[in-house]
Amino acid sequence: MKTLNHLACAAVAAGAILVAPVAKAQDLVFLSTQLRPIDEAQKVREVLLKGAPKTTYVVEEPPQFAVRMKAEQAAGKRTISLMGALHGELQPLVPAGSLDTVDDIAAKLASSGIPAGLMELGKLGTPNQQYIPWMQATYVLVVKKAALPFLPAGADVNALTYEQLTAWGKAIQEKTGQRRIGFPAGPKGLFARFVQGNLVPSYTGSMVTEFRSAAAEKGWADFKALWATVNPNANNYNFMQEPLMAGEVWIAWDHIARVKDALTAEPDQYLVVAPPAGAKGRAYMPVIAGLSIAKDAPNRAQAAAVIEHLLKPATQLAAAQEVGFFPVVDAPLPPDLPAGVKLLADGVAKTQGAKDAIVALLPIGLGDKGGEFNKVYFDTFQRIVLRNEPIRAVLDAQAEILRSLMIQTAAPCWAPDKPSQGACPVT
Amino acid sequence: MLQPRWLPYLLIAPSVAFLAAFFLIPLGQTILLSFDGGQGFSLANYARMAGDLNFPTALRNTFALVAVVIPLQVALALVMGLMLQRMTRGRELVLWIWTIPLGVSDLAAGLVWLAILQDSGYLNTLLFQIGVISGPTAYLNSEAPVALFFAVVLAEIWRATAIVLIILVAGIQIIPKEFGEAADIFGASPWTKFRKITLPLLKPSLQSALILRTVLAFEVFAVVYALGGRNFPIIVGEAYTWQNENQNYGVAAAYAVLVMVISLTATIIYLKALRVDPETQG
């Protein structure tokens, strides 16, 4: 009898599994390249989407995201209504015709306090709104307080230069015998973003045009000196919160979402400061995630309602608290923020508010060549720093690859490079 | 009862269809993709692959790994197999323990060794506690290429010797005992018996084991990815990077075709070098 009961239970369970996808198909499908790790995705489902229309939140790696959008379009069967992705990931979907315009939602959100510049980015170079800015983040320097006694005389931890950071790393190495500066240069790390958004523009005031200039040469020479004080395991680091928590690294550069765990675990141990400055200033890269609606979305009205829900000040603040991305709408951070998140918020404010700040945007208009664009910068680093090849020759050779990439994609210049007619030039 | 002549064909038809659908078609597509330069046939993807700064290193690393790992694994498996043959009690238990790594996925095996060998790993902790080292020592980065190489070799040997062992144990078991007994009567030494009886009769098994292991060794990926990351470029790793990070499917396909060509060549070399006489094929 017991066996029979078990069998019956199993049959019911199997039936439920088989029926479930059919029931789910009625829900709104929200596909996102952001907030992918299981714990973050769970927070989206349980916290951020609480009170929104019934939504199935699914995540996808960025390369597969584009493939899936194209495949659905080719098959003529759209299942996804709402998409959440970075500015640069949504951009290639415009020429592919996968995005529905969202001017109506933008109009409704006119009074929410989204900065006009951010809203303009959401048009992706077209006359219409292609996405609604969703959340923002940036890359910062996290400093463990244990490193502060070794700070070189005269250096301000909130306004470091690359030379000072090198001197700091050297002092730590001499006193402790360990190289305690860290960069996420592992296979899943965002090191290419450091080179594009921080290092090169800090010395040249440009990401693309001045790639092989004398100023860039100086920047690479400085960085090579800095690398001598960087932890030799940096090539294996993906998220800097792990080496920070393990005590392997005291000073780390990374995306704010990738250091959050270390900061929330021991907030009193850390400072968050702006990345270092070069000859031209302190370049930083803002990261903007947007919400788009798919063309032929099966659930457009519901998707619009979810967008409005996600842009409510309360939801935006919850996102800051839960996943470390900051509001795009006018929503002052409450004083009772958890200490780790407050540290991040301070770091972002210091970075954006630095007197010598230079905004370096994510690559724009490269279509599916974004990966190869990153490769140009990472290969330059590998050749100059890891393989010790002559800087001038490497910059000349890599500039050729960069130039042909720009011509191939016909991507015009983006900040901080000056606007161009046609493909962004590499001088 | 006499079975109809077409029955065997009918029985293998599903697996043939499966292979065609999920192996031959993607294979054909990959080859086409590797020669697609945007406007018709072109060798651009291969030129891009060969001109990439990681290509020579990846090729060198992969071949060096195969050259070190395969002989060590075969020698180890032979010794282990012969030891098993001489055991009278507990043979099954030992064989069972030795083949545990077979059930562990590549990536998990890599992570196990990462936990042992990384700066704050078990090995460093142990060496520190017995006073051999004064602080964490790094074995897995580009500044210690030899240590990294041997870490990968170690992990690969731990993970994949069992498959060679299983094939050789099966081979050893089918060698008739009479040959050994006859050799004993003539007073042959154990070494002579191994050289003149075991090794020649084991040739078919050795051939299968070598082909299988070599092909898999050229395709090594997850263990290296876990232990060495970007510090130890290998061919399949580069294919993955071109596909996933650089999003250039053409160059990734060129790498895939390269791996296939290398594997096929290795197989042909083994088939020729270890030619098995029809009478020993059983």
C-alpha cells in the first residue's frame, strides 16, 4: 500500500513538472544579463520584483543573450518580453531589429529624476528611446585599512596617482614581504575594462584615438612599474572580493558588485576610494544597465508595468542594498543603509565627484566585436607587462588591430574621445 | 530461430541517426564555419588563429602536456594493473578505490587540486605547520611556470589514469595463464615474461588506451582552466576564449578543426605504430 502511495505521489509530481512550463508560459519572461549569480537572481525574484506583475526572471551570459534574441527572432516565436542588459549589450540589438521603442514609458517616467544624459544614452544613437536606464555602477579601488600605515608620505588615499600607488605597493612589499595590490586579470575578470576605462584615458584623455600616443607609452611604462608590486596570482583573480577576504590582497580594483561581499562581511576593515589618476586626470567608467522591451513581445503591457515597478525609488534603493547597483532615479540613499553598501555608495560618489574626473564610457557601437575590442587592450597588457615586449612596438602593432576593428564596425568615437565623422580614428 | 538479415541494421539505426544528428552535422557546420570569412571561402580564420599571440604558447603547452602525461599514465597504469593481477585478496576494493577519479568531473578535479595547491591551500598550510615554509608560496601563476606545469600534470594523472588502468586490466585478464606457466618451466625471469609475453599480448589494449587517452589529452581543458586560468594557454582553452570572450565563432571553429586534425593524426600514428596482427585481435 505504501509503495502504491509513493507511486501516486511520484505520478502527481511528474505531472506537475510536465504541466508547470505550460502554466509559466502565461507569465512575463524577463531575461537579464545582469544580476546573474544565483544569490543575486534570487534577490531579484524575492525582493526587487515583489509587488510587480507576475514575472519569470531568467538570466543568460552576455554572448548567449544576443544569440538567444536572434534565434527567437529567426524562429518567429518570441517568448521574452522584457530584457535587462548593459548599454553595450543592448546596442547590437538595434540594428538586428530586436527592440521595441519605449518612448511611452520614458514619457511616463519624465518626472522620476533620471538624468537627461543617461536617458539620452538609452536612445542608442536613434531618435527613439530604446531602453530605460535601470541601475548604475562603476569600478572603484577598495583599500584594506591594514595597508594605510604604509601609505607614502604626502599621498592622499582619496586622490592617489599611479606613481603613488606604485610607491605604496613597494612599501608594503618591503615591509611585509608580500605583494598586496590586486587586479581581476583572470579569465572571468574585468581587467580589460580597467585598461580601457581607467589606465589609458587617465594618461591620454582618450580610449581609442590616442591609443599609441607618447602619453599612452608613459602610462604603460608606469603601469609596468606598478605591476611589479601586484600579487602574482592576479592572473587567476576573477572577483576581487575573494582575495580581499582571504587577506591575499589589501588594495584591489574592481566593479563595485564584485567587491560587495568583502565589504558587507567586514565593513569596518575597508575604505572605498576613486581609482588612481594619470597625467590627464582620473578616468572612470560608469556602467549603465537598461531595461528594454522585445519587438513582438508577448506581454508588452505587463513588461511596461514591470519597468515602472523597477524604477520606483523604493525598488531602486532595494537594488542598492541587495545587489550593490545604484539608483538612476532621484532617490536619496537613506542614512540607515548597511555599512558595506554605504562604503560602496561613498566610493561611487568620490569617483564621480573627483575634481579631475574623466568619464570613459563603455565601448559603444562595436556590435558583436565588443569581445575583440577587449582583446586588443588585454593583449597589449599581456605583451607589454607579462611578456616584457618593447612598449612602442606593441602599441604600434595593437593600434593597427584596433584601427581595422574601428573601420570594420564603423563605430564613431564615444566619450572621452572627441566626436568623429564615421569610424573613430586611431592616430 | 533465424533472424531476418536486416535486424542488426535496424538495431543500430537509432544510434547512427543520433550520431549523424548530434555529431556529424555539427562537425560539418564547424568545418564550414572555420572557412567562412564573411564573403565566401577564405582562410582568414586560420590566419587569425595562427597569428594570435597565444597560439604558439597554446600549441607548445598542449603538446608538452601530452608528451609528459601520456607516458607517465601508461607506465603507472601498467604497474598498477600488474600489481592487481598478483593480488589474491582485496583486489576489487583496490581497483574500486583507484577508479574513483573516473566519477569526478574534469572541472571538479581541477577545483580539488586548486584547493590543495593555491596560496592558502592545504599543501601550503601543511608545509607551514611543519615549518618548511615561512609564508604562503604561490605555485599556480605565470611567475612559476614550471610549478604550474607540474601541478597540471599531477592533476591530469590523478584524474585520468584510471581509464587507462581499466582498459589494461581488462587486457591483462584475457592473457592465457598457460603462457606464463610455460615460461616458468623454462626458467624465464619476471622481466623476460613481461617483455616477451605480457607486453606483446597487451598490444591491442595498449593501442585502445593510447588512442583514447591521447585524443582526450589534446582536448584537455577544465583542469587547466581551474588551475592555470589565463596563465597556461592550451588549444581548447583558446577555442573557448575565442568563442565566449572574443565572440569570434570563426576563429573558435578554426581551433576546433585544428584539435580534430591533431587527434586524427595521433590516432593514425598509433594505428600504424602499434599495428595489431589479426590473430592477436581475438
